[in-house]
Amino acid sequence: MMITGKSYIGRELSGKGNVHYRTFNSNEEKENHWNIVEVVREEIDSALIKAKQAFLSLGKITEEGRSKFLREIANQLDEHRDELYEVYMAESSLTRSRAEAELNRTINQLELFAAHIASDSYPETVRHSGVNDLKKTYLPLGPIAVFGSSNFPFAYSTIGGDSASALAAGCPVIVKAHPMHAGTGELVAKYVLIAAEKTGMPDGIFSNLNIRSHDLGAYLVQHPEVKGVGFTGSLTGGRALFELAQKREVPIPFFAEMGSLNPVCIHPSALLNADLIQNWAKAFARSISDGAGQFCTKPGLLFAIKGSALESFKMLLTEELERCGHHSMLHPELYNGFMNKLTEASQAGGNQVRMFEQNTSASSVPSFLLSCTSEQFLSNKDLRHEMFGPAAIVVECQDLTDMNNAIAVLDGQLTGTMLYSDTIDPGLRIIFETIKERVGRVIVNGVPTGVEVCEAMHHGGPYPATTDARFTAVGTNAIRRWLRPIVYQNVPEELLPDELK
């Protein structure tokens, strides 16, 4: 494994900047030894000049050619697993089993997009013969900037869903490598570019830029050659960049995923007996604590009706969370942010079921369960902020009407979950309708963690979960973010694209 710390400007390694930083190993509580060189504006300009030229060349490459490119990326990642796992674990403090699962997911979604664009159904076309002869198809937008996420160094970063779908659409990609796993990003980018060269893709189809400063991130979003942006990160960062994208002389699409509380509504029938209570306690303890709670679909709010059944559930859930042990968080910065949000929530009226443990750190953090009344929840917004870590709040409601009123104050979410084991009563129907208006995916009798990569999946939701609830970041429909429709009216066949002939 060799990490140069440089950026890829197309196929060229470049390190012209004089700002250096290092990634961090939370498990060992020390910095990794490789130095990362932050790009300068000149290098961003160079990457976009190459991307513009590559975009013009991509118009001559068929869907079959791009499909082979995506499959070769998957092959390269598969062939270099051990090397990738080593740097992934050093920078994320996640386990090898997690690294394997995430890399498998990354490879599978590359294969999914490769198969999708090589199928007869792509691109979607519509024909109409009426007053005029109309034929509708789709064109790629152009160079796309992708901001990698902190919590998925493989699946949502360098060649994650945003990059894979943009390349599938025929758009060059310029990745802003996440500074917390810049070494992983460099290695992945290396194998993407080997695949590009092997399959005859133009230089500039892919660049990987080491950017840590907000100013350089803003410069990338505002660059005139960037035609769209994919972002996964915080609400603060996503909102700021979204506004910059809209204030450009020519505004561009900005697709951001910015976090979610993923509310869970527990109908009394779901806690009818000890077996049900135990089953749900085990399932949600795992869902809350897996990956140190650093999943965008972690259940952060559990709404339930006061009573002895709820007390039993809280007790068992606390016990199961304790059995899950301590966790290493991705980075001390994320740990500090998590602890600040946890303190805010506890001071906002949340009565702690589990006491804070002293001397926790990014390498050793337990799971936390808080509880509050519905009145406290309704009156204090600090109880409605995402805690990006292993914690959840139980909101104790008087009845189903009270529960529905509490859910109704929530902003947009990625998911909403309902638990029940009896007939669907009117109160449950009302709650279902309330949840439906606030989420991109409704789950019944399950946990929200675990996003299946397939055509039917929608990973998005109303603002502030995402900036555009109509689009997904997961599944084949993710490609639609990077395409624009075009209609050919009375155009002779020799001028039409192949899919319309």
C-alpha cells in the first residue's frame, strides 16, 4: 500500500499545494503516517478543463462502452481488496467485516449500473405521432462534482452511488475526497483510473481532489464547468453549498443528503407480550448501535405510549444496548459533535435512561438511550436534532392522538417506521398518513437501517433530509439526477440518436 497524498487531475498525480493534513485512526488514537496535500485552485481548474474535454469525447462512446468501464472498475476493486481494506480500516476504525460488506455493496452497485445502461430499456424514450412527430430521450448534464461522505468510505464516496450513477449517465466526475479518509479515496481513484485507461475512456473522465477547506469546496461548486453536484453530509454544509449552487449566474442541480431522525412509531400492540418486547429491543439495539450509530438511517426517535409495557421495553432496550458494548467512532471531530448534541438533548428535558459514562473517547463510546415526554418534545427543538452516533430518544406519549401530534412537528426524513402486531385501527391509519407525508420510505415491522441497492429503492426524502425529494441516491433511478430530457420534433432519422432510430 502506497499513499502519495496527492490528487488525481484526470490520470495525472498532482500536489502543488503547501497545506498538508493527515487522516486519523480512532482505534489507535493517532494520526496515520501519510501526508495529504490539499489542492490549489489551479488544480481544480485543470481538473474541470480535462472534464470538459472528456465530456465532448464521451458523446462518441456507447452505453456498452461505459458499461464495460463500470464493470472494469468493479473488477479492479475486487482484485485489490486486501490493500483497500488495510487503508479503509486505518482511516475509519471500522472492522474488516464492515469493510468487506461495504466494498461488496460498492461493487454490486457498479455492476447494477453497468447492467442498467446496457439493457434495452435504457435510455427511456417516448414517441408520439400526432400533429408533429415527437421523440423524447435524455442527455447527460456534463461534469459532476461529488462530495464524498464521512461514514461510507467506499459506498458513498469516491466511486459510491453518486459517482457510479454519474459515470453511467455519461458525465465526467470530479470527486472532492472526504478529508477523513483521503488515503482510501486516493487508492480507489487509482483503480478507477486504471479501469478508465483499460477501457479506452478519455483522460479527465474522473478526478479525485484532496479538499479540506470550505472555501475550496465552495469554489468547486461555483466553477462554471460544473453542471451538477452530489453531496452527502451535514445540514449546515449541504445548505450552504446548495445556496451557492442556486446563486450562480447559471444555477445548477444540487442533490444533497443531509441527515435524518428516522422516527419509529410503536403501536401498543407491538408491545403486547414479553416475547414481542424482547424481539424489538434486540432489533433496535442493533439498529441504533451498528456502525457506532453513524448511519443516515439510524433510528433516532422512538415514539410509544406510556405504560408498563413501554417501561419494560426501555429496560430491555437499555440492557441490549449495553450488550452491544463500546464503539469506535470514525473521527474525534464526529465524536465531539455527537457528544455536544447528546448533551443538548439531555439538557432539553430528556431524562437519561442510561447515565453518561465518564472518560469516553472516539475510540470507546457506549450507546445512549434518552427519554422525554411528548410535551418536552413539542416544546424544545433540541430534541429534534440528529445525533450522529449511537443514541436514540424515546418519546413518551399519552395516546395515539398525542403520538400523531408529536410526529406532525417533524421535518422531512429519509425513513419512517411503524411497529404493530394487531389489526390496523383508525389511530394507526392516521399515523401512517402523517408519516407518509414526511418520508421517502415507510417501513412496517422492521428497522430502517439497511438500504437495499435495487431499482425499487428510494433513498431520499423531503427537505431537510434531501434538497429534492423527487430523486434517490440509491438504486438505478439515481442516474436520473444527471440527465436532462430533450425532445426531437420532426427531426429526420439521420440526425437522431441511435436509441430513437
